[in-house]
Amino acid sequence: MADELDDYLRGGSEISHQYKRDSAPAPPIELDRLVLKAAGSLQARTPFKPHSLAPLAFAASVLLSLALVLAMVFGPQVKKPDDKPQVVRVRIFKSEQPRATPASARERNPALWLHDIDALRRAGRGSEADAEMRRFRSAYPDYIIPISE
Amino acid sequence: MDLEDADAGLMLRYRDGDAAAFAALYAHYKGPLYRYLLRHARNACAAADLFQEVWSHLIATRARYEPRAKFATFLFHIAHNCAIDYFRRDLNLRRVMPAHDAEATLLEAEVPEHQRPDRVAEFVEQQSAVLAAVAALPQEQREAFLLREETGLNVEEIARITDVPVETAKSRLRYAVRKLKNSLRPMQELEALRLRTYA
């Protein structure tokens, strides 16, 4: 019995010969694909698939986000209405002082003043009437004196 | 570690991230492993499932790999354990079936196609004489013979794979060889007679 096993273990037995002749199946190709894929050995030979774009899409998203941030930080500024009350500087112009007029002119009505001048002239006080007329003219240079009747 | 075991070196490279090293290992062992599982389980579907299970286990545990034995011993020890689990599941299933004879028809429909006894018998009948004789061997003797034929490992390595003493492994292999010879002898005598008749 020992010789029988030793003969077999030495190799080249008829049993081994027949077994190797008749038993040569290999695993199905689908099994090869599944196992190699699980082991990560098919990465280089994997056909192009849409999910291969995932890294590119991620990079594009990062770039777009960065561009938006930069545009917000360094782009044209648009002032937002803030809540603080704003100080408005306003130049106030005072109204011009009225032009100075003689006290007599400011105090006297031009018509009444002319009536007084006429009374002086009729009373024979012509020089006083002329002096008063000069003061009237200086006070009311544009006043139209009605023609005496 | 056997310093001449290049396959252990490939496995170390795969452990460290070299996928090409795995491809080389797979190309070398896929045939022997598949045939071992096919002849041992005697069922093509079960063999395919076990084949995936073995490689998946190796892939999942690669980070913990340390070359304490030949790579073939390491790989086929995984295969042995997967096969043991398969036979346990199969045995449990067979134990359940006779207890429910009244529902046998119903239960038979629930048994996976590849585990049905008639399918196993068909598988055996499709083999050549030597393969049919191998399939007819007791489970432990069949495994010892298949490990020897498919891996070329010595009896000590076969004992290590199957977790038994060396003498037990040697005994199993011895009985397997004797039975195979006895099974094939009538056919060899018939062939010799045919040759003499037509000579």
C-alpha cells in the first residue's frame, strides 16, 4: 500500500494522466471579469462610461465656485442701503438783504411824497420842492410821475 | 516563508496596492482553484459561487496577509474553509428534507437548482470514467486527491490546508488512489481486451 502511494506521489501515474486529460475546465469569462473588477485589476481596461466624467465635473464645479467667490470679492461694488441713518450735508443760503433805501423813502408813500412836493412848489418854496424832488428821484428812480393837470 | 515562492511575493505586492500582481496571481490559480471547487462540490453553479467567495475573501483580507506558508497553501486553505461551509449548508438542507416527506414536493421546489440530488447525479454521469470515480470518492479523500492534482502540493501542505495531521492526510490520499485504481481497473482491462481482439 505504501508503495502504491509513493508511486503516485512520484508523479506520472496513470490516474494523474487520465485526470489531467479529462479535467481541464476553466472558470467562465464572466467570473474572471467579476473577480478582477473586485480586485481593482480592471481599472485600466474598463471601457469609457459616463461616470468617468465625475472627476472632471467635480473640478469644473470647484472652478465655477471659485470664480463666483472671486467675482463677489473683487467685482464691481453695488452699495447696499444700510440701516444706519445717513448724514446729508446741505448748504444753507441766507436770503439777500433788501437793498438799502432812504429812511424817508421807506417811510413815505411815493404818491403822498409827490403831493407834498407839489404843495411846496405851489407855496412858492421852489428850492425846497426841487431838493425834495431830487431825494424822491433817488429813492424812486423808476417811478413814473403822472403829468400834472 | 518560502523565499522561492514568487506567488507569495505577488500577493505582498497586491497587499501593497499593485493590482497587476493580483492579475498575475489570478491567471496562475484560477484554473486549479476552479477545478478543485468544481470536482469537490460536484456542481457547476456551486463551484462558481465558491470561486467568487474564495477570491472575495482573499481580496477583503489582503491587508492582513503575511506569508507564513506557500501562497497556494494560503489560497486553498481559504477554499477548503469555503467548501466546508458549503457542505455544512448542503447537509443541513438534506437533513431537513426527509423530515418533511409529506411536503417533499413543495420543499424540493425551494431547493436551489444546483443542490438538487438529481442534478448532482447528472453532473457525475456527464464525467469521464476517471472523473466519475473521483466524484464517487468520500469527501475527505476526494479533497486530498484534488489538492494533490491541482496544486502539486506535498502531503504536509495538504494536511495544513485541511487542518488535519500529516498521517491523516496521507491516509486519505492513499485510500483515494487505491479506490481510483480499483475503479479504473475494469475499464483498463476492457480496453486491453478490445485491443487484443482487434489486433
